[in-house]
Amino acid sequence: MATLSFDEFMKRVVERNPGEKEFQDAVKEVMSTTWETFKANKRFVDANIMERIVEPERIIIFRVPWTDDQGKIQVNRGYRVQFNSAIGPYKGGLRFHPAVNLSVMKSLAFEQTFKNALTTLPMGGGKGGADFDPKGKSDAEVMRFCQSYMDELYRHIGPDTDVPAGDVGVGKREVGYMYGQYRRLTNTFTSTFTGKGLAWGGSLVRPEATGFGAVYFGEEVLKRNNETFKGKKVVVSGFGQVAWGVAKKLVELGAKVITISGPDGYVHIPDGMTEEQVEYMLEMRASCRDRAEDFSDKFKNATFHKGVKPWVVPCDVAMTCAIQNECNLDDVKTLMKNGCKMILEVSNMGCTLEAAEYLREQDIEFAPGKAVNAGGVATSGLEMSQNSIRMSWDAAEVDKKLRGIMKGIHDVCYQYGKQDNGKVDYVKGANIGGFMKVAEAMADQGAI
Ligand code: 2IT
């Protein structure tokens, strides 16, 4: 191993994970930026950390049968990738989306490992989900699906083993149905899930945390440039919980949120969203509408642009808040041509690998999802702490801790990513910051 070059290493990763483009890209991104650090550390080389760290500890794939409202039996495929538990129980969300497959799950679980390490809280990396599309399903169908999913998953998780949460397509409702079934099957009330309802062990600020944390991270980047969000025009994609949290905090800070988007296109709000409009995003979500057009139908100052992503709108800051690979090389070139000075990846791997590699070389602030969106899982960690001490903190307390964690993540990225020309390579900084902690833990614990 010690003699392998990076290219030879990647060749082996590609051979061992054939056809898994998302996973291969995720490995390439992390490993290309940590390779020198690895090589310089004899302990890591002797322990063959690089080959071990890209191998998931365990993957569970299972059948999820459920009965639809017509009485017909449907089947989906469920996953849980338990990637790395060197620094704590596996932790990461569950995603219900038709595009879920093994490669997507592995790439997200791999990313989660380093993201969770960056939070400084004791959480390993995991991710799961199913290729189930909650869109258009009745509430009863969603409940039956969640119960069937948990009928298998329950035996693989636990408060000290693996703690799932929500992700795309899994919100408080789905967490409720899954947690209820888990509780019934195990006859225990434990903190095996985060993102729980407030009445049953959830944490204040968890719904807002990913979005708020992303904005706090952005504030730190702006502070380095002696700037603030006030008056900045921000292009936001998505309209889910993450986009909502981002919009809410940005409006509070006096920024202009000039777009949101859905699968159908984007909405342009040239004067920036109002608080009322931010609240309306919640209503859209609560009624399971997924068309951005609904939003522009309701407000006169908003126009709908069918089938187009929001990256064409001139702005100061762009924040990807929808899904992986939503922003490609052409999109980032368009953003930069139109004057954008900062791109924050809020969705996991929101920029394609090509776009991210390009941005690292440009005169623009660019920070990756595993640093920017870590506030979500960090607040899940705070939810676990509160459950363990059987207490709950008030919103100000949780928010203060979240803010401190985001500043800490920014500072670690700065420490490892600062370059001679003054630019900060946040991608490299986040990867090395996360990698060091996991690699140290693995090296300490022997060949496990
Ligand atoms: O991607 C993520 O960090 C999440 N979906 C949140 C995971 C969690 O355990 O709160």
C-alpha cells in the first residue's frame, strides 16, 4: 500500500466498486485532498488507513414490502450503510427518493463519516434509505411503508449502535412512524432516532439547524473578507426544510433571498423574500406540494421559470439546498460570470465533482457540503446529548452551541485549508480536518 500512487489507489477503488460513480467521485474528492497528509504520517501508512477507510464496515440491503391503498402489494429496496464507527455510533439520515441506490447511499455514508468528525461530537458515519417515492402517496401508505422498513432495520440500530435521522423525503412525519414502530418492536424508549417531535424527545432548533448552520458558516467566510450578509443577494435552490432554514436566517440577517426552486423550475423574487413568504414555504411542505410554481401563483412579486435551475440569476452568493449534483460546471461558470462571489454547498455534494474541482482553483469563496451543512447532524448530536441526560435545553442554548460548532468547523477548515496566497481551500481543509480524527481513531484501535 505504501508504494501505491494515488492513481493506482483510485484504480483499485474503481475496480472494487464497479459502476458506482457517486461513490467513486466521493472517494476521489476526499482522498485526493488528504493523500499528502496520509503519506506524511507513517502510522497511517503502516495501518493501511487509506484502503480501510474507503471500505464500509457493514452494508444492510433488504426487501421492503408494503400494501398500497388499492390492496396491491408493492416492494421497494431498503438500505443502511454503516460506514465507520471509530469515533462513535453510526449516525446519519435516511433518504426516501426514487434515485436512491447503493452508490448514492455509500457516497453519502462516506461523506457523513468526515462531516460528523468535523462537528467534534462523538458520532460515526452512516446513511440509509429506500428507493421509495413519498410523492403522491397517501398518509396511510407512507405509514405502512415506514413500519415495514423498520420491521427489518430495527435489529441493526440502537442508541449506542446506529442512530438514524431524516434526510430528503424523510421529515418529522416519517421519523414519527419509524420511531413508533421501533419503540413497539423493542419495547424501549431510547434516543435511537434524531429529528424526533418535541413532545417525544426531539430538540428545539433541529428543524432549522442545517439551514441556520449553513448561514453561520457563511457568516464566518464573509467575516474573513470583512463583510456580512446584510443586503447580499442570495440565490437559493430547493424549497424543503434545508432551504427554509437558510431563507429564514438570511431574511433575519437582512439578506435578499431572490430565488427558491422545485423539480418544476425556479421562482424569482427580485426584491427578496419576506418573512411571510418564508413561512409559506412551511405550508407548502406541510401539504406535500412539490411545485415551486405554487409559490409564484400565490405571490405577485414572484415569477416562475419553468424547467430552469436558479443559477442563471445574477447574485452575490449562491447556496445549493436541494440535492447532490444540482450545480454543474456550466452552472458555476454562469454564476461567476454574473458576479457571484461565494458558493456554499448546502446539499450533500450539491456541486458535481468537476464543478467543485474547478471552483477550488478560482478566485471565489467555495465551501463543501460536509462543512457547510454539518449543523444538521451536529444538532442531532445535541439531541442525543439531551436524551442521554433526560433533559431538554431551550432554543437559545441549542442555537448557541450550534453557532459555536459552526465556527469551530470553519476554523478547522481554515487551519488545514489556508494557502500561501491567502485563499482558503475549504474542500481540502474540511477533508483533512475530518480525516485526521477518524484516521487517528482507527490507527489507535488496531486492525478492526
Ligand atoms: O446529511 C445529513 O447530515 C443529514 N441528513 C442529517 C443526519 C442526522 O443524523 O441528523
